[in-house]
Amino acid sequence: MARSRINQRLVKQTERNLILVIVGVIVLIVLFIFFGVKLLVNFSLFIEKKSDPTTSKESTSKIMISPILDPLTPATNSASIDITGTAGSGKYVSLYLNGKQLKKADVKSDNTFVFRDISLDKGENLIKVKAFTDQENESKFSQVETISYSNKSPDLSIDFPTDGETYHKDHNPLRVSGKTDSNIRVTINDFWAMVDDDGNYYYNLPLQNGDNEITVVATDDAGNKTTKSIKISYSE
């Protein structure tokens, strides 16, 4: 009796396993019908393109290397500049300034190009180029070069000392101080002054007996300058 019960359990377990296998096979067949065919078609198309030399040549011909701009100075006080660079492919390059297409330049035999006397907008200018072929195939844009244009001279004041005053022993060295714009470099008689983020500057300037001329120069990143001078007297 015991053996017969064990055999019955084994038969039932085998039947269950067989049913699970059959269900799994059916599920796999359904999945293959809906998804496997698409995969096979895509794979066959991929192989066909790889084996077709005409297709590979056409796709390769459309790949163009992006041109490279030569670095620009961050700021300038000149209203126009020259823009240069190199282009590994393409017959000509097109220049874009602040998103607007300006002009074209031919690529020379040494793969260089140049744009002469490009007028800049006041403030920040974003410059990029793109290469083209005779068939109007085009590359991606180059890297973006940024340059700021300003021809405004910095504000400058000399708050201390007072022009024409006479100073004595307890004022040597003399603390020269004043105010300019932010991000400005200041020299006092060709010595670099300390300038804080708000444009306040100072320098402890040694004095000589007699008349002393004090010249303060404020210079911005674009090269714009403002110069002011005063004269004081010193007596020990």
C-alpha cells in the first residue's frame, strides 16, 4: 500500500511538472511570435547594411568633423576682431554671432580659415562656426568662444589724500584710497593697490620731502583705462 501511494504521488508530481513545461513553452512561443520576429527582421536589416558597400560609403561621406575656433581673449575694447580656426573637413565655414549667421569663409589648403573685422555687439558675444561641403552637407557646431566688448572707461575717484594739501611725518607712508568699479585693477604710482569686491582700493605710499605727485590708474579686463593725478606736499 505504501509503495502504491508513493507511486501515485510521483505520477501526480510528474504530471504537474509536465503541465508547467508545456505552459512555459507556449508562453515562449507567443513571446517569440510578437517580439522575436521584429528582432530577427531588424538584425537582418543591420547585416544587410553592413554588407552593402554602397550604403557604408554614403553614410561615411556624411560624417564631418566639427571645426575648431582659436581661443579668444575674454574681453576687448575693440569694436571688431579677427576670428580664426581650423576645419578638418568641408569647403567653407559659416560664422554665427549670438545665434545669427553672419558670413562665410573658405577653408584654405592648410585647413585654416579666417574672418576679418567682425563687428561685436556691446556686452557678451557668443561665437561659433559650422563647416559645409559643396553638397551642402554640414558638420556640427564648433565649441563656443565667448568675448565681451566694452569701450566704457571705469569710474574712478581719489578720496584721500586731498589735492594740494601738505602732510607731515605722521602720514608717511600715506594711505591713498578711493573708489572704482568692481573687478577693476588699480595702480598707484605703478604699485598695485588692494581692491575689494565693491571697488574700494587703497595703498600705503611712501612720500618724499617736498612735492609728491600721485597718479592712480584703473584698468578693466577689456583694457579700458581711467587715470587721475593729484599733487601734495610732504614735510618732515
